[in-house]
Amino acid sequence: MTANAVNLSVKPRVQGFFDEATNTISYVVEDPGSDSCAVIDSVLDIDYAAGRITHDNADAVVAHIRGRGLRLEWIIETHVHADHLSAAPYIQEKLGGKIGIGAGIMEVQETFGKVFNEGTEFQRDGSQFDALFEDGDTYAVGGMEAFAIHTPGHTPACMVHVIGDTAFVGDTLFMPDGGSARADFPGGDAGQLYDSIQKVLSLPEETRLFMCHDYGPGGREIAWETTVGEEKAHNIHVGGGKTREEFVAFRTERDARLSMPRLIIPALQVNMRAGGVPTDAEGNPVLKVPLNGL
């Protein structure tokens, strides 16, 4: 799909839900012409130190959908998150809907299946998800046509989802004063990330962009909506015509100084299973902590 496929006349209603613990924004995307909706990048609450999982964030999303009398059709993961856990199966159990992610999940499962020493019972074919998107694949949310753009660089499974005049960019971009996400995880590549960002910036300038994370640089209030035009003009990492070479040099140097995300160990184990928590031989939920594996 190309920029010409964006239908700016379709304007979904978008409700964001900010999780302060992980600086993640989840979304309910509502078809203005029907009762259909989609959820983008849901959050499962975890107290890692206590080994306790709760559902406050997911329950807020569920309550919103029920309160508006909506029918959930899709639960979309823009990528395999390393900084929060997905609540996709919990929301699916409550409301239905299909769980979808980019087909690059298979590469992520292969890589981290080895890191976590998963056995043969852990399927590495993406079968934990209901749908695997390839670049340009389309799907429907009510009367709205959505399409997925493969945007690797942060992870191999990253996809930007375009629905009407909106695009949900995952970690491909941050707000203009936040720049871009790291590209040093296994399977990441700064050059690929730059190329992926250019795909996003080729969308019509009026396209509304919704971020997966915001950290309030400089102490500003948390924000998660901008436009392609604003990113092209003002993004501190790629805006104003910055070259691929400049971006790769900057991103590589910056990433070398970053520490691992606080929740990367539980997040990867859960998210590569479509939000499912791994279990031990007795069926008890359990997480592994591989040493010196990341």
C-alpha cells in the first residue's frame, strides 16, 4: 500500500489510555460509521518485584468499549514490546476480537526462543496470534479499511497500522521532540529504522500519527498525537532533511549508552506468546531470568 491508499475523509474516533508505569499509550480506535472498534497496543500491569500481574489498564479499556456499546474486531500489536506486557488475551477473553501482529514475529520468536531456552513446545511460527500481517496487507474495522506497513529497524516485527486519516506508529517514531526509538535489540538495525521512518513520512502530511510511548522531554506534559507534517519538519532525529548516514551515526552512538528496559525480561517472554504467560511443568505461571543473555 502507498500514501495514495490513505483515506483522509475517514476520521476514526481515537481514545488514548496512558500507562504511567511504562509510559505506554494504548488506543481504542472507533469506526464513526458503525459500532466496530480496534484496540492498539494494550497493557498488562505487572509488579515485577512481587511477581504479581493485575489488569487495571486492560479493565479501563474494556470498560470504555462496553460503555460506548462497541464491538471489538481487532486487538493489534504494533510489535513485540520490550517495555510492557500485552493484555491482548485478557481483552480477547472479555470482548472477543482477533489478535494480529506483523509476520516478523517468527524471527523474533526464533531469536528469543533461544535466549530463554524455550523447548520444542514453544511454537516459533506465530500460531499464538490470529493473524500475521505482511507489508501492505489490509483488514477491516467496521466500514473502515486498514492497512499495515512493515517498518523494521526497532524490531523485525514492527508494523505501522493506517486506519482512515490515522496511523499508529508503535516505536517507529516518537513525538517530534522525542525523536526515534533504539535500534540495538537483536534483529534491530538503525539503517532499516531510518528507511522505515521515511515510509511513514511519505504518508499525506495531514495524517494523524499516534505514538506508543511518550516520556515528556524537558518536563512537558505527556502527549501522543502529532502529524506527518510536524514530524517531517521538527523531529529532532529525522526531521528537516537529516540524511540516512547522519541518523545511523547518531542512533548507533546513542544506543550504545542506553540501559536495557526495566521490564524487558518478562515483556519478551509474554509478548512473543501473544500476551500469554509461560507456565512450568505443573501449569503454574512462571517467568525465566536468563543470565548474560541480552
